[in-house]
Amino acid sequence: MKLDGRDLTFSPWKRRRSESKGSHIITRHSFSEEFDRDIYADMDLDINTKIAALKVSASLVSLVSRTGSEPFFKGSGTIIESEEVDGTHFSTILTSASLLRSTPESDAIPDDIKIDVYLSDGKSSEGQVFAYDFHYNIATIKIKTELALPSAALRFLDDSILVDPSAILESSQLHPHSDLFKLCPGDMVVAIGRHFDDHCDLMAAPGEFSLDVFKFDCKELFRATCQITKCGIGGPLINLYGEVIGVNFYDHKCTPFLPINIAVKCLEHFKKYGRFCRPWLGMEMTNLYAENLGILEKIIKKFPNISEGVLVEESFQAKAKAKAKTKTKTKNDPLSEATLVQRTLPTLNNIMSPNVCQSGPRGCHQLPNQRKVIEGSPAESGGICSGDVIVQGGDKDVRSFLEFYGMIMEMTGESVELVVLRETSGQRLQITLKASETSRDKFYRYIYRVSVLVDVYVYYYHLFIRWPLPEECTVCVDRVRW
């Protein structure tokens, strides 16, 4: 991109590389594809990215799963724990449960699965499956070695930001030795992976933390703009101190990641109880600061002292009704879009299966039945409404989504007393919420988009499929660098 003759993509770290122009056919979405092989990847890493990657590199491994001699998945993982038992060293590797799936639809691992683990020095070891969870799509693999292996430093995230018009916004990230690492939109992060070839190459893709949406339905996933490839799945997302803050998954436009807070709490629960913790509330939430400006203004007018909290997002029907009140008919628009949605969607619901997620004409992702508080869910039973702001759980203030979710994970199966602020009535309410366990039919899935033509409007529907991977394909590019 150029502006007034200036190249806005210029980087002082960019080096001259061999380049071939013309028509080139390259393979995309293959396990053999490294982070920086084609022209679209960021090949020129700055020194901060390199240093951060090197800090965690000794704890980064490559993993290959196979049945018999045929591999079916190749990814990355992080050594998060090491211990010595009677002179033998055991290391625990955190990775993606996609490593264990022979097919995207499977909920079980093959009986004859073998895991090959490749360390940073190129040596290999046989891995044993210790634990896995297909809901959050994480797994841990154990390996046995003669020497102790270094474990990565893990840092829990703090995703709270004050919404205080009188405050002066200061630098948000904390010192690396603080208990929590504050992550704000725009903060630099790095996705790390290790290739499975003979060289076991270290790979890094810098990017930024972002609030934008992506295809996965897992509401606990965060998003980074890093561009990785399939072999980076299960690898760590790190901050610039080299601390692990998340587990990476794959999307061709970004890197969704599960915050390390949730992954660690899941593993701690498994060690203690022999099963994973999967709470289900039946409502969609976001941090208060992430809501749109109009909603924030209304909330702060009613509750001037509020600056943090978790907001229960507004339902699709409510947004459509509000839009219908303000949108008028025109010569080219005889029927308003919102009215069409209200009239058409109930009919379409009758022909759609329960496993289908649908949206309005603009293709905005919605949950089944277009509700952010699901009918019959613990949230609805407890009296939670869309637009409520959760500010207290038990005797603790609720500052952010991750803090609230961590609290609920610890109380799955129990009731928790909440304090919510209801903007529509200006009330401060006490609500009892039962944190239910997620059943297998509610496990998270990937959203596959299909379209249906209704009269002159195209409606986009999204079928839920379990964490699939894009198929390997070939594309044509006009130049390649190496």
C-alpha cells in the first residue's frame, strides 16, 4: 500500500530475499506448510519477536499422530510441566485435541493411535495420551526422557479494562513477574510453532490481540491477527516476554486461541477429579468495554459508578425490533430488512434442524433461535436478561469475562449469587444462578456456512461441525520469496 509515494508496509527489519515473479502454484492448508513460505506471510521478524520466540523455544515440540505407519495429524505443543520419578524424567505437553481425531466428527481417539514427539534438538520420543477434552479441544501428552526438559513459563491473562470517562488511560500491560498479564486490543502477541521435518524448525508469526469475530463457536476463544499454518495448531501464543498466554487453533484469516487461564483450570480440575470442567450457563457474554458506544452510554447514565463488568449481550430479536422502529419504507425498499427477518425467520425455524445456527440477510452470526440468553438455560431460569451487566459473583467483584468464567468453572454444578445491573429498569438485582455442566450435545463446533434463497433475499445458515480443518488445496500466486 502506498500513500503520497510512501510505502506504508515498509519495515526496517525487512531483508532482501530471493524472489521469483510470475505464475506460481503453491499448496495451502497442508501440514507441510511453514509459517513463512509464501509472499503473504510476515517473513521479516523484528528483534522483539525473535527474542520472545527464543525464550520459549526449548519448551516447544512438534507432534505427529498416526495409526499404523500412516500419519493423520501434525501439530505443535508446549512442555508445561516436568517431574522426576525414581530417576526418570516425565514431561507434560499441552496441545490441541485435534491431534487425536482421525476425523473431524469423531468424539473418540483411535485404539491404535501412536504419538511421535520431536524435541527442539531433533530427538524423538513416544508420547502417551494423558488427558483430552473435545469441548475446548485441548489435550495433554506425556513423554519420558533421560534428562529433564525445560518447561515454559505460563502467564494468566487479565482482560479487564476500566470504562471510566474521568480516568487517564495509561500503559496497560503489567510487569512480566506480576500474577496476571493485562491484554488489551492492539497489544502485540506472537504465535509459535515447530515444524516436524528433519530440522524441526522454529516458526513465529507476530500479530495483535483483536476483538474481531471468527468462525469458531467456542465463546471462550480469543483472537489474534497472527498468520500460522496447520502445523502450528496446538502451539503456544506468547507475549513479548516469552510467556505462554494461550493455545493456538487454525483459521485461514487469523489465529483463534484459548486463554491459558481456561486451559490450566481444566487440567487442574482433571487432576483433582479425573474429569474436565465444562460449565454451561446458556448466555453469550462480553466485557463491558467491548460493547458498542451507544449501549455503554445508556448503562453509564443509569449507573455512573460502573467501570467494569460482564455484559450479557442483546438478543437478535431485540436488535431487529429496535431496527424496525427506526427504519422507514422507501421506494426501493418496500419491506424493511428487520421486518422481513421477523416475519421470515419463524417459518424458516420450522425447516431447520436444532444443530443449525442462522443469521439475517447481512450474515451476522447468531446462536440457534437467535437468542443470546437461551430458552430453558440456567441463565434464563435464574432471571438473567439480555443487556444485564454482571458486577459481582459471590462476595467478589466481577471485573472481566475471564475472571467471571474462572469463577464459574470452580463452581460448576453449584449455585452462585450474582449482582446484576439492569439498564432498562435502573435496578440493582440479586440473582441466583446454577452453573450447569455442558452435555455432549452442546460441545463446541465449527460453523460451516451455507446459503438459502428466500424470495429475493439470500439467508446465510451455519451448520455446526466439530473443529474441522480446511482441506489441502493449491492456489496461484504472482510471486514467491524464500
